[in-house]
Amino acid sequence: MFMGPTMYFDILKTCVDCRRHFIFYAAEQKHWYEDLGFSTAADCVRCVDCRKLRQSDERSHADYQRLLSMGRKSLEDLSSFVNAALDLHRQGKLKSFEKVRAILNAATEAHPDSQSQEGITELRERIRSAEQGGDVDP
Ligand SMILES: [Zn+2]
């Protein structure tokens, strides 16, 4: 049986990440506490944009970890891996691409066909430009 509030009101809040005001809508509160079963102590502290950003950050992190420990990677896996690494780098969570490079080096040997080599070279280029821009971009 649901024991939380039975009435909800739109609440004006300030996002803890970007400090902008946003509205925690009554319908959204109802969804959180009744449909999703969140504790009524759970509070909404981030605006929708920042919540989305965090979710995609978490996804990049999970992708990076998963692909890092994966054995043989297809070119597609490598591309997802590099994308995740670049995302993490942008967020300041990945300081060095050393592991990424090591994996690309291993992949160069594992995929000797010219199409894969081309793809891997392109991934290397993306890392290089991220490193060069790394100190300039926020
Ligand atoms: Zn925000």
C-alpha cells in the first residue's frame, strides 16, 4: 500500500549542477513515488538536462569499463570504446589515453585487413585531436 503524499504540487527548485531554476512537476513527483517506487525522501536536485547528462556520463563509464575488460574486440567495439573514452576525457575523468592506445595497438595486430587498419587509424586520430584540444576545451 502506498503511504506517501496523495497530493503533489509543482515545486520550483534550483539545480545543484548548473544552478538554474527548474520545476519539479507534480506529475513527475507522482511518477517517482508511485510508479517508480522511489522513497519519498528522494528529492529531485537536478534539472532534466543535467539528469540526462549524468545518465549519459554513467553510460560512458559503464561502456568504457565493459569494453576495457572485453577480450577480442570488433572494430565496432573499438569505436564504442574510443567514444566512451573521449566522453570520459571531456568530463575530466580520464586523464590519459595510455590504455586506449595499448588496446588500439593490440587491435592493429588482431585485425590486419586494410579496412580495419583504416578504421583504427581514424580512431587514433580522434584521440590525438582530443589530446591536443584537451587543454583548451573546458
Ligand atoms: Zn541543471
